[in-house]
Amino acid sequence: MTDKTETSRAVTIARLNDQLRTTGTGGSIVITTNLRNVTGFDASLLVKALADYDGFDADNDPHGERDFGDLTLFGENLLFKIDYYDKDLTYGSDDPADPAVTQRVLTVMLARDW
């Protein structure tokens, strides 16, 4: 793959990841039990924080796909990660840039559970 192709691919994946993170469409969002059990947990605040997240940088987003982030909410350090599966959620996706063959899963967890 050329650098231009890799860049174009990363831009496509980032756009699809942003769609899931900001609108909740184009995949699934999973919240761990430990996060749900945090005192003061509020799903609507979490959804808003994910949609507003703009902390991507070279450390947490080295490939420009915007598939990982960290934030502080409910007095806790949280992490989120987007993984790419086939449509049956059995195997990894052969092409994360192609939504026709990819099911995205955004998982939010407590950083201490990583």
C-alpha cells in the first residue's frame, strides 16, 4: 500500500469511527459493568462526553483512525476503544474501511480495568 492509500484508508476509518462515537450509529457501544456501577454514572453524560471528545493526538491516535481515547468522567479515568469485527461478530474484519463487511464495537471502560 502506498502512503497516499494508507492515508485515505485512515481517513475513511476515522470518519466511520467518528460516526459511531458521535451519533451511536454504524456499530454498537458497550459499557463495562464496572463503569455502570460507578457512583454517579449517567449514560446520557457518557454519550455526550464521547460525542464531544476531541483529545486525539499522536500518543493515543498514531494511525489517525480515532479508535482510542481517554477521558475523565464521574470522578474516574475512562478509556474507550473501537474494534472491528465481521458482520457476525465472530472474527476480526477483513477491511475496517468497508462498513458493508465491518461491525464496529466501541467499548468504554474504567482505565484501571485495562
